[in-house]
Amino acid sequence: MILVIMGVSGSGKSTVGSFLSKKLGWPLHEGDDYHSKENVEKMASGVPLTDQDRTPWLLCLHDIIQREMCAGTNAILTCSALKKLYRQLLLFGSRALNPSSASHSPDSVGGVLFAFLQGSYELIHARMVARRGHFMAASLLQSQFEMLEPPSESENALTVDIQKSVPEIAAEIERAVCTQQ
């Protein structure tokens, strides 16, 4: 099972991912660690990333998913995965960029579950303003909400309200993981 914890910046992906990684004993791949230096500099200076900026990063994360699936190991990946196209890149790699093959691709892949951490702009903005040591400028949050395409059920996605505590969020995700294994 590959669990992709997704949502806008500040939604708690790293916190929930770390909690579940420790609880389940699964490796955690922090998506932010795979951004290029140029992408980090753009975000730190308040410049939103474009699809072109994100594509190599998403293809790198796709490779991680493939490696873990081929090894037959369970793993957790954190990634904003804001658009359906981004989730398709995570699942299908560069094939998602080919219009003829993309139209024939399913919305989901067995063994991959998306957990969408959903919350209000106000709640997440307050979290971002309070946090320290993260490169993502809080001023970019609005652009992430504008870009967000919440996942559909056909994408094998679970939506979790982030007003709950981290243990409650983790328990909800863990129940969904258990039903899929």
C-alpha cells in the first residue's frame, strides 16, 4: 500500500505523515524534500510554481511510488497533489502527459490511496503564519486554494477534516488503509 497524504501547504501533511509513519512502521517520503533548489527559492520568495515547475518534481515522486510498489513495501508519501493532473502524474508518470493515453487511464491504481487533508483557508493560514522553518511563504496559500481540485471518489481518495486532532486524523486514515489491504 502506498499512502499519499495530500492537501494545500499548511494542512498538516508532514505532521500526519510522520505520526502515521511512526505508528505503522512505514517509511515516510517527504515530498518537499524532492523539490529542486529553484522551486524552493521561488516558493520562499512568494512566487507560485507553474505546472512546468512541478512536473519534474511530480515525476520524481512517481518514481518513488513505483520503486516502493515494485519492492512490495508499504510507504507514505506527502505531496500537495493539488490538481487531478498532478495525481495522474504521481500514478502514471509521463504517460499522464500524453493526451491519447491519458484519456484511457483510470483515475486510480490499486494499492495507492490518497488521503486529502481538507480545511478552511482561515484555519490553514493561521497555522502557516505560526509555523517556523518552512520555506513556503504564507502569501502563496490563496494561490494553492485557487488551484485545488479536490479528489473524487473515483481517484481512491479519502477526505479528512483537519479540525480533528492528529491522532483522530491518523485513526481515520488508518481505518481506510486497513479496508484496502
